[in-house]
Amino acid sequence: MKKKDYNEIILQNILQHGDIGIHAIDNNKKTIVYNGAMSKLEGLKEETVINRDLLEIFPSLDEESSTLINVMRTGQSIINRTQTYLNLKGQKIVTVNSTLPLIHKGKIVGALEIAKNVTHIKKLSDQLIDLQNELNTNNKEKQNKTIKKYKFKDIIGNNKKLKKAIEVGRRGSKSTSSVLIYGETGSGKELFAQSIHYDGPRKNKPFIAQNCAAIPDSLLEGILFGTEKGGFTGAVDRPGIFEQANGGTLMLDEINSMTLSLQAKLLRVLQEGYIRRVGGIKDIPIDVKIIATTNEDPVESVKKGALRKDLYYRLNVIYIAIPPLKERLDDIPILCEHFIKKYNKELDKDIWLVSEEVLSCFQNYSWPGNVRELENAIESAMNYISEDEHVLKKEHFISNRHIIDSKPKTNLFKKIDEGKALPELIEDIEKKIIIQGLTKNNNNISHTARELGIKRQTLQHKLKKYDIS
């Protein structure tokens, strides 16, 4: 047997039994070589690829994105380029590719791509990096895990209203003045409050957050201002959170839930700069930046008598309105990407994105729970997806079918009689919104009121007003 024949047999065996993927095309873009290793990588059978047009086999490619066609056209080799993609079986593949022009008698007659599967090596490398990062975390950071320290760079979104709120927050972080933050539940009020603190000159001082609605008024006063031994039965000397936050920042969440009598005492502290413990007689000077938050429009709270007008003026030195998610739907894709990245790490998953179909459902939903609701939906879906899937689809949102099944928004301004006076027009729109909310929530008044952001009693009053049964 001639040496040439031996070489041909050896070459054929190398091509078919080596672990390097080989794919070659001629100058008509038709595949002339496609070995077993490449077939295994891409999930295609050799017989379905040979002698067929490259762009016919891979419709997602075009002449610009195909490295084989690019190299054949330019004559410039591409060496050791890392590529990550899903093959036709839905498996995530990481390869190191080199693409070379095939030249015969000075002319380019095709192109050859050599692919090395490094998926397992990449996974081991990522695990090693994660382990190193974990080992390099110092003890101080571990001790401070009780409170997540957020800064403005942690606020995700490019929406104009959100950017405006961030700009106001950045200015407020440099000031000693009080800040009032208004935002719906789940819109990120504490995220803004922490950002103001940790981006400002008080960042190395305490940040303490207190929910004013979670604790009875009689206990809240002691928590805020502290107690003095002998002041009442069982009282002990204990500093309140004003003293604990001295030099730093105190966030008072749901300030509109605080009773008016306690609001008066808080106003005195803000005006005079000192506190007096419950049962005590000593005035204790304090230097605390106050950030108050509310999930109800503060002007409406003042009108209803839930928030003292003088306290509102004292707090509303710097005002930040955080837009609800329904007003920043353009941020949903980037938020999804952020939460997927977060829970990939926490749940040891490898999810890439949400499907276009799911994104469309997200755009049609009203998001009463705002960003927090979106995050919970993503986390939930990632617990249902199987190990070999990488895209969140409708079927994975088992616990959030109400989001996926949400119908496209209707235009409430259609079929409105333009000849009516403004008050009548407003009533027509309000009635349509209420009916739409009831329909969506199967006539459940509590759920509808919560979604509309009003009290149950208020909704019942409006049902009677508009004769909605």
C-alpha cells in the first residue's frame, strides 16, 4: 500500500474518531466535511448536513454572523475564539473555535472550522473562581451580612422616571436634610434609603430601619426614644433607635401609619435636635438624618388626616417619587436579566433568559407588587425549570399563572363621550377601571382594592356610587 493511501486512511480515522469537531464548507457554502465530534457537539446528524447549504442548516446564521462564511470571504483566520450556545438538544455548549480559509493555488476554495468542546473545563473553572471569591471574603464582610448595603449602582433600570428619582437621591445623599420617599409596596423604597445613606458622608455610621406599622404605638415610642428605669412598671435603661443611629441615618418606614400623637413627638425631635427617653427627664442631643417612606401619596395622607401637615412639611425637604413597575415596563428585560443572574448563583442554576412569550405577558400585567413581585416570579420559575433547560417559559411559572394569563391592556379612553364635562369623564374612566379590576379578580373586592391601591371600604363606597353589582 502506498504512503499516500495510508495517509488518507489515517486522516479519515482522525476526522471521525477524534474529539475535535471539524466542519468544512466549499466556496458555494455547502458542507463537505462534518465529523462525528462536531455532530455530537451541535446535535445534528452528519447525513443531514453534508452537501447542504450552511445557511439552510443553520437558519439563525447569516453571512455576517457565520464565521465560516466570513473567513471564506475575507481570507482572514479567526483563532481560538470562545463561543457559548445552545445546541439543537437544548444543551449549553462552550467551545474554543479556530476558523481557517482553505486555499488552493492561491485561491480561496472554502473554509474549515475546528471546535474543541471545553464545556466541562469551563464549568470547573467557574466553580474554582467562585470558591476563590468565597475564600477571599474577609471576616468583616461576613459580620456585616445582617444588613445588605445597597448603593445607587445597585438600582437596576434605565427608565427616565427612575433615573430622575436616582438623580434626586444622589443629591439628597450629600445633604443633612430630611428625605421623604413615596413609592408603592415593592417598588424599592428601602433600596433608595440605603443608597442615600451609603453614598453619603454618613456611610460609616449606623443605618437603622424601623417599620412604623408593624409595632403598636405604645411600644413604638419606647423603641424610637428609649426607656428610663422606673419610668413605668418593668422599665429598664435602654437606648432607643434614635440614640443607636446617632451620627447616622434612621429610616422610618410607613410613616403615615404612626399615630398623630407620636407624630407630634417625632416633630419635636426633628425641630429641636434632642430626644427624651420614655419615663426620663434628661434631654439627649442627637444627630440623625431622617428618611421617611410611605406607600401612600403623602399629600393624600395629609388630606385624610393620617399625616400631620407640619410633620409633612418638616420631612418633605427632599422628595423622591419612585415610579411603580407598571410605569417602567421598559425596565422589565434588564430586571429579568438581573434576577436570573442573582438566582443562578443562589439556586445553582444555569438559566440564560426568559422567552419572548413570557416577556409579552409581563408587559400586559399590572404588577401590583412591583419589582418585588417580579423578582419573586422569576425565583419561583427557576425552581420549577429542569436542569437541562436554559430558558424560562410559560410552563415554568406554575405559582404565578395570574401573571402569565393576564390579558392585553384595553384602552380605557376608547368610546368615551367627548361631549361630557370633565367631572363626568373622570367618573366614566374610574368606573371602567373598577369594572376591569373586578373582572380580573373574579369579583373579589379585597383583591381588587389591593390592586387598585385603595381601601376595601373605599371600593365598596364607589361600587354603591356607580351602582356596580
